Amino acid sequence: MSLEMQEARETAASLAEMHGKFLQFLRCRVGDPAAAEDILQGAYLKAMEHSMELRKAESSVAWFYRVLRNAVADHYRRIAASGKAMSRMTAEWSEAYELEFEAETCACIREVLRDLKPEYRAAIEYVDLAGNSVESLARAANTTANNASVRLHRARKAVAQRLMAVCGTCGIHQYIDCNCKQRSA
């Protein structure tokens, strides 16, 4: 066996002996034991690929810690990129869902909202359609949160009653894919 092969084996053996320390190093930085093990296995593969280049056991450990630090940074970059991709995808799906939902929702809702008392219509539009909080509605209407909550409850009840009167059985399907939208179109 050549001297280079012998040194490569010694380097691999010294890195293998430190498996526990390397794994602890990674667990402290990653937090997930399975991810730490995956990162360590990848780093061992990299060490095997470069084993002929490493000559001394002392420098190989320092080099391996550098490989581990870089692997941790790569791990977090992948997580960040994955999170950004998920956020974009969720936003796109959410927007597409909202458009589809709006297209399929009973057209009578818009008509019923127009016929509500102005303060009820404002409450529904402000909270349910615009996504604001009841507390925010209370401030905007210059009233208490309890009063705004009661107003919103009464507005929703009025909408439900009018929709049942106008649409009848569509209420069973919660006004999605309603047959009456063809009548009002």
C-alpha cells in the first residue's frame, strides 16, 4: 500500500472516531437530529472524495469542521429558499382560490348586501370582505368593540335571512355554485 493510501485511511479513521463530536456540533447548530445526521453523512462523502488531498490528521479535522460549517450554512440557505418558494406558491394558490371562489359564489350575496341597512353593510364589508378586525370596526364606527360585534352579528343574520328568502335551497350548499346566479346574470 502506498504512503498516500495509508495517510488517506488514517485521515478517514480519525474523522470516523470523531463522529460523536461532529454530530453534537451539528445538532447544536441545526436543532434537528435527523438533519444533523444527513449533513454529517454528506460531509463524510465530501471527505472521502477529497481524502487523497488531505495529508495530516490534524489539518483534516480542522478542514472537516470547515466543511461542516459550510454544510450548515447550505442547509439554512435551502430552508430559506424553500420557505420563499412555499410563500410564493401559497400566495399564488390563495389568489387563484379567491378568484375561483368569487366566481363560484352566489351572485345574490352582492344584491343582498346592497339592500342591507348602511351600518350593517359597512360592518360586513369592513370585517368580512376587507378582513379587518371587529376592534378596528369599532374604532372606525366610533363605538365600543361589543357594540361593533353585535352589529356584525346582526348584519350576518340579516344576510343569511335574506339569502334564504331569495335563494331558498342554495343555503344548503352555503351559496357556492348556486343555481340562482344564472337567473340573476
